[in-house]
Amino acid sequence: MTLQAPVLDSLAPAMTGEARAVVRGICRLFARNDIWCLPEMVLRNGRRADLMGIDPKGRVVIVEIKVSRGDLLGDGKWPDYLDYCDRFYWGVPPGLDRTPLDGPDFQPDCCGVIVADGYDAEIIRPAPSHPLAAARRKVEVERLARAALRRQLTSIDPDCAPWGRID
């Protein structure tokens, strides 16, 4: 599945054009580094990660996309993602003021920063690893794999969409 506009429209209808561009750039960066991810992955706590993926060592990565200062400053839910990943990143466009991400409210000691546009991305601050418990990682990797397989199958045969659990 490529992250072309129609695919992103169906997965994230509320995502703006700029957010789509940031997702595309990050997905390209990750693909070059053998990290494969899905947009709009629902977590077991009901939150929805903008991007969730798996790196070559089986570690879980989550990226929260923010394209405006107001959205960034108003996001109080992001700490809820930390229990579901080994590494957490903020994904932002080049023009966004990243100063708040260095403040204590955004826990820079546990969050990385990626700057991206529609063509590419760069890790500005690496995300430190906070390893999940092995059992938690296994569950999250399996959930991500099942979601990816379900999305692939329903893109081939939309009649399958009503069947099975949607995680």
C-alpha cells in the first residue's frame, strides 16, 4: 500500500494536506531505514496513533503528527501513547516552531522529533528507546500485523470489510 492521496483520504479523512505531506515524508524516511508503518492505528486504550510501525529489530515506533502550534500546544493525550511503543516521535513540518517540544511539558528526554515534508524527512532529535515489556511488544506487533493484513485484504476485496474484529 502506498500512501497516495486516495489511500490517506480513506484512512484519515480529517487529515489536512500538510499532515498528509508530513506522513508521506516520514514514511519515506522510515522505509529507507527498514521501518514499516501504518497510518491511523487504533491503540488498545482507544487512542489513535497517527503512525505506528516496526523497526528491523521488532521495536514499536509511534509518531504523532502536528502541523500547527495550536494543535501541538493543545494536545494533552500524547502521553497515553508511550505505553504502546519503544520509541515515540513528534512529526512536524519544516515551518512549525519546535520550541515547545524542548520544554518539560513535552518530555524531550523520551520523545524524538522528525521534520518532514511531502518528499522526505529528517530526524532532528532521535527518540530514546524505552523498551516495552516483551509480552506487551508481542501483543502490539501482532495487532499491527493484523491491521496491516486486514487493510491490504479489504483494499483488494472491499466485500471483506464487514468481517472480523476491527482493532
